[in-house]
Amino acid sequence: MNNYEALCIIKPDLKDVDIANACKAIVEVLTKQNAVVKKEEPWGKRQLAYRMKKSRDGIYFKVEFQASPDSIAKVRELYALNPEILRVMITKR
């Protein structure tokens, strides 16, 4: 198991409840892939350097976790299917 961190950008036009559900869904994807979530950090709303899917702003959410290298591709695929997530960057720590 390797240490990873995922930085997710969520759509800014969602309500607070929907944002909380999106963050919860991000963590649930990891736990379903047998990852161990170590830390969750909501960074809040920030301006993007360029437009992503017609959005100028995004809500940042960072998750630190442990997972097997085989499960990372599946996690990226599942995040891509979520319409509330604009972009995800997963890096090995």
C-alpha cells in the first residue's frame, strides 16, 4: 500500500448540502476500493486559473489516503463519471 493524495475540484454552483454529499462521495469511492483514508481537508471556494467546464471558480477538497497501486486507475475512472467533480489530481506521496 502506497501513500497518495487526491485534490478534487467540485462545481461551485452547488448548494452546501450537495457539496457535503460530493465530498462524502469522494471518500466513499476510496473506501470501496479498499483504501484507508487518513485525512480530509476542505479548502473552500477558490478562483481557477482558467475555465473548467464553463466555471471560473471551484471548491477544493483534499484527501490523503493509502491504497494499492492497482486501485488508482479505477478510482480515477469513478471520479470521471461523477458530474459534480470538475477535475481530480492524484499524486503519490
